Amino acid sequence: MLYSFAQPKAISRHKTQYFEIFGNRGIYSDGWFAGTIHRAPWEAHPRATIANDTWELYDTRTDFSLARDLASKDPAKLKAMQDLFLQEAIKNRVLPIDDRGLERLNAALVGRPDLMEGRNSLTLYPGMTGMSENVFINVKNRSLTITADVELPDAEAKGVILAQGGGFGGWTLYMDQGKPVYHYNFLGLEQFKVAAQDALPAGKAQVQLDFAYDGGGLGKGGVATIRVNGKKVAEGRVERTQPIAFSADETAGVGLDDATPVSADYKEGDNAFTGKIFKVVVDVKPIGAGEKAAEETLRRDVELKMAESN
């Protein structure tokens, strides 16, 4: 676009543009636009298979608002635009088209290489923020322990030690007026909070969160226990957990919850840990037999869906 700054009336050099996301596809070229809505964002299932999607065709030179679909009147032009889309898709490595939704967030379900595959422990340090779900150890549908070695500046220490997700689903381990707190936010619909009664004194401390998963399937609850230097200071139930994903864009972070806050106890953009974090270790237990079976069933359903779409 740089050329247009010096030549505002210059003819565009960008003649062709393709689009694809979750099976929805479009192609623009020299004033013509062809596209198909495979599945609208609010729809649970595709409208048709990829091969049988209904395409629309518009001449934007005379129909800027895309009000007159010319697909039935000019099938030859539509076919040429569809062929052009495939050429662009091949050139830009769009194929094969994958119309799966939330399943794509889970590498195991879609057969994608996973940096965290097979790991049962992850050690984190200050400054590690913005970690998307696929580069953070999977804490869903299993028991886990989070161990944070910290130094508290005073008895009023506050801020996030470790958090994942955001206001529409996630969890956070943080300090509130010197008290360690674990908060689980189920899809923004239900809130579960476990908090110590007494503030911790200034100085070094080991804050630990144990989550004992109920088991028996995906998305079950469990018991959360907070310990400080090995001593239990709080315990409570989390009745429901998110089984597949926390968010497509919210991330995990050490010492900071950097987007929408998981908990209403602290503010967006103002929740950094006021003390010092030496390291945080997340240990997860192997997923149970029941959860494995449920995941395998979901995997088979996804594979069948993909085969039908193709």
C-alpha cells in the first residue's frame, strides 16, 4: 500500500484477495466477489459439506453492497472464481480446509504436533506472560498441583501469581490483602473461590494449590486446597470445570493476568504481583481412564465429522 501514499489516485495493485476461516470462504478479483457461508459463528453445525456449499457471486463494480446474487445468472463466472479460490488456497497453503471449531484448540483431538504432549510438569518464571493454550501444560480434566516460591513485601501483598484464561473462563492463583486465593471462573457463568482467612507475613513463602479432580468424565469438579509452607490454610469445592478450552485469545501469565481478569477481585491492567516470584511449578496427574475414554469418543466424533465434511 506504500505506493498509494504518494499517489492517492493510483489504481490498486491488489487485484486478488482470498479468505477462509472454519470453512467459510471468499475470493475477490478485479471487482468480482464470490463466497460461501459454510457455518455462521452462531451456528452449531455446518450448513452443508465443503463440497456442497452454496456459493454466491457479486459484481462489486455496480453492486457495492452485494445485494444482487449473480450465481444463477452467470455460472461460468462463478466457476472461474471458485477455481481462482482453489489456486490461491494452494498457493497460500490453505488446503486441506478444516471446518472444525473448538476442537482445533486441542492438538490431541485434531492430530496436530503438541509442544506439551506427554509432559506432566512445567516450570515457569517471572516475565512468562501471553502463553496461549497450546503452549501451556493442559490442566483440564485431571488433578494438579501448583507450587509457587515467592517473597512477600508486606502483610498487604496482592496481585496475580499465576493465571490462565479470562473473564469468560479460566482460573487464577493470587494474593488479596496478604491472603492467598484460588478462583475458578466457569465460562463466566459460575464462580468458585477458595481463600485463606489470615494474611501471610512479609518474607519468603511457598504457596501451593492442590486440585483433586473428581474424575468420572470430562468437565467434572474437584476439591481445591491451598497450603502455605506445607500447612493447609484453605479448602473448598469447584463444582464444574471447563473440559476442552478456556479461550481462543486469552492467555496464561506469571505475575500478571494481562487481559480480561479471571476474578473480579482485581482490576484489568492493574493486577501485577507486588512481591517477588522466584518460580512456579505446575504438576499434573495422568488423565484418568474415564476421561481418556471420553476424549477418545470425542476424537472419533470429530474425525467422523471431518470425513463427512471432506
